[in-house]
Amino acid sequence: MDDTNNDTLDLSRRGLKKVEKAPTEEAKTIINLILDQNELQRLDNIDTYNRVENLSICNNFLMRMHGVSRMTNIRILALSNNGILQIEGLKDLIYLKVLKLAGNNIKSIEHLNHNIHLEHLDLSNNQISFIADISYLKNLKHLNLERNRIMDLRQCDRYVPPHLSHLGLAHNNIQDLNEVSHLVHLSALDSFSVQGNPCVALAGKDKLYPFAPSIRSRF
């Protein structure tokens, strides 16, 4: 290990095309594993680091994420800027609190039913066209859906957990400012972004406040 912390293994920027099996000693001690900016297309052998709680594999060439399915100790999972097509492999990651999947090719919010401790979900810069029912994520505080393809917010009053403190919807395709009325139940919001949507360009940001007076909007 090159890192001075004996519980952290940083293998970023190594040109890695595959993950080798963890040496016995590292399998027992590594809590933080960083594999950012490599050339990984698969996650074979990643689960041999079975004590890892913080896993980062950003800026690689992954198309699937099911390789993490046996890493049941993970609390923080960062797989941003890959080519991942769908959320998968998280059923047994019951301690997961932070999930970062920005900059992939994900089309729907799904397969998170067992991740009830999730607090932070970043799905910005994907291809999501609607907000699915995630009301079961009752601990969720931060939801970033910026730079997707969302057109409306219908049923968000039932689908979006009420205790969110941050909701990012900037740079989507929301046409009608009245859609914001579906978010009035989010009384704990202190950060909300909707800039870059057609509705803001047409109506002007001042028209947002009558629908959600408790929201401090960021434009």
C-alpha cells in the first residue's frame, strides 16, 4: 500500500484494467478503497476487499455495477462518470448511506427498496425522464437529479420523501412552473435548484415562490 493510512488503499490513476484479488492482509484491513481514473470495465474480484465501507470507482468504463453486491459493509459508494446503465446489486448493502452515480447512462430510479438508510443520492447528469416512487427512503436528505430529462413533477407529493433538505432539479426539461406545486410538502427544504429549465426561462424565478414559500431557491 502506498497510502500512509493502513486502512486506506488508493489505486487511482494506475491505468488498471482489472482488479486483482486482495492480498490476505489487505482483505482484513482495508476500509477505504479508491480506484478512480483507471480503465476498469468490470468489477471482478472487488468483493475480496470484504471489509470496505467506502468505495470509490469514479471515472472508469463500467457499464454494470452488480459486482458490488457482496460488499455488504459499504456505507459510501461512488461510481460517478462511468457508463452504468441501471442501478443494481444493492439489495444486500443495507448500511449504504451515500450513493453517487452522477454522469452515467441511468434511465430510472429503481432497485433501492432495501437501502432504507440512504441519506444522500446523486443521480445528476443521467438520462432519467421521471421521478419514480422513492417514498420508502425515509432517511433521504439530499437528492440530486440535475441535468436529466425530467419533464414534470406529478405525484412527487407522494413519491418524494418529505424530509429532504436538498433537491436538485436544475437543467431538466420542466416546461410548466405549476409543476413546482407538487413539492409543497417538502417543508424541510433549505436548498432547491431549478435553474436551466424551460419553465424558469419563460416565467421568471420570482413566480416560483407562491408555490413553495419555505424553499430558498438557487438560480
